Amino acid sequence: MEVIKKSDLLKSTYEYKWTIEDGDNPKITGKPDKDRLDRSEGYEMVDFINYICKTFNLTTKKEAFEIEELLQNKVPSNMVMKDEIEEKLSSLLFVKERVKNFVKDKQKSLYESINERFQEGDKKDE
């Protein structure tokens, strides 16, 4: 399943080249077609982002754009091997998910604490 297309990346804040180099095949899906990722090549980015989305069960364009953002800003630019990039993304996504769950738990406990205080205040008023 394709989460993101060329037309989506054309609207991106990042600029890409859309020429096909030797060894690149934009129609290949699944395992990426080359060992190295050129983050300036649009077709490679579309293919790799869709591969990552499939690998990590990401299904929305928002998630795909988050992957693009991570690729462009959080994965070191000297990291070019796709398997290394995939591993780095995996750790970034894991940390992001843990932070999201931590914040959600803190919000929940804060809400419960506030709710308890209101209930205590209601009991004092009786």
C-alpha cells in the first residue's frame, strides 16, 4: 500500500530531483532497490518512505511526512546506507512513541489528580 506519492512530495518543504538514475527503479516496492539512499532524489524518498511506513505499520500521510522530517532533520546526513537509516528511524520512532506515552500518562495522572481535588472540595462543601 502506498501512503505517499510523488504528488505529495511535490508539495513538501524540501526540494527533490525527479530524474531516475541508473540502478533506481521507482516502480519497485517492498525492499528498497539500492543499498544507499539519496535524500535529494524524490523517487528514492517516495519509495523509502513507503517502505518505512509499511515496515512500521504507519498508514497516514501525516506519519509519512513525519518520516520525511526525520529523514531530513534527525538522521545524520552522513548516514546513507538504507539498513542503517532504517535502524536509526526505528530507534527514533521508538523514543517518540515512548515520549508520547509518557506525556499521555502524565496528562492522565494530572487529570486524575485535579479530578480528585475537585471531588475532595465538593465533599468539604457538603
